Amino acid sequence: MRKVLMAAIGLMMAMSGNAQKYLNDSDTPFTQGKVYVGASLSSTNLSYSGLTGGCLGIQGKVGYFFADNLLGTAQLSYEKQKDVPFAITLGAGGRYYIEQNGIYLGASAIYKHQDDFNDVMPSVQVGYSFFINRTVTIEPEIYYEQSFKNHKDYSTVGLRIGIGIYLFKDTYKNIR
């Protein structure tokens, strides 16, 4: 697991060294008033907790830029772990983007419901927005979720791979 996390960190550092052309435009995707829609997947052996060796998870996330480089988010996710009932999480949080290279730092509070286990957990994330085109990104993310009820079994560290869509003001006005 440590090798996977270190490889992911090295990959993000290597990619962030090369600024992308979309981040140098005068109208960057991280400016106030823009909307974010994203989905991510964490798969077997990409997340780890003391309860199981891995899980399969799907997460949806929406957000709004309240200020330049500051995104407020809401999330919903579903996780299925081997030999453990499924879990559903709801959460709210935020991201701060480092505009020069697309790295973001995130924090959130999530409510996790799993069979007879309910917990409110803080979570921190570090990720990278790799632009495929002007609005679509691939977003690898390393995260940590801290459980206070049973930290050995339910605290989780993992890696998510996601797709993000940054909708510019004129884009989502035409959708309505």
C-alpha cells in the first residue's frame, strides 16, 4: 500500500512541474462563480482500513467556486467492502486550488452509514487537476478519513481516480 501511495505522490509531483496551457489563460477554471461536477472511483486495494484490505467505491461531487481558487463541495458516495455490508456517505467540504499547477488541498466532514455503524468523520484530500481540454479533468486524489468511534477499523487512507468538469459561467447558463 505504501508503494502505491508513494508512486501516486511522485506522479502528481511530476505532473505539477509542467504548467498546463489552460491554467495560464486569463479566465481560469478556478475563478469565482463557476460550477464543478465530478465523479470518482476507488477500487480494490486503492483504499485501506483495518476492517478490510480494500473496497470498491463510487463518489459523486458537485461544487461552486465562492471565491477565486476556493471551491465549496457536496458529495455522495457508495462503497462495498469484501465481507462487510455496503456503506453510504454524505459530505460537505471545500477545496483550495494552487492555480499555478492545478494541485488542490481539500477538507470535508462526512457522515458514514454502514449497517449498524454511523459516524461523522473528518477527511482531508490532496489531488491534482490534469486538464484533458478546457473544462474536463482527470483527478487523482489521495485521501484520509478519520473515525473517532473505532479508528482502527473505520479510518481509511486511499487513492481515488476521478473525472471533473468545470463549467464556465456561459456554459451552464445555456443548459438552464
